[in-house]
Amino acid sequence: MPRAIALFEKEGDALVNRFEFLHDDVEFFLSILDHPDDDPLLYDVYRVDNEINKKIFEKFGIMVDIEKFDCSIEYYE
């Protein structure tokens, strides 16, 4: 059950690509995502903005094109 960055079409809802994190560092994601108290393990979907994109790049070496795609952090099975 990995955490990933999902890239969707800007005009539509088709999944274009998904990058899985090999190491799911929940504490890291908790520190960078604005999440509600009732989602302590981050099962919801969270939009990737410029600041989050930069922090993920610094930690994991992954940067996504948020101008071209709708990008989000998600947990999936």
C-alpha cells in the first residue's frame, strides 16, 4: 500500500502517470501537508503545490510538472 504522486490531465481526469515512493515517510508527509486531525495517516488526497513539490524534490529527488498536470499525493492499494 504505497504512497505516490499521481499526475492527471489538466483538462480531464485521466491518470497520466504515478510515481510511487519506495520509502513511505509518514512523518515527512505530515510535516509538509496541511491535513485535518481526522486523517492522521494521510489517506486523503492532497494537492501538490510549488512549495510541496520543492520539499519532495529535496527529500526524494522527484519533481513533477505542476503547470502541465494536476498532481496530488495519494495513498492507494
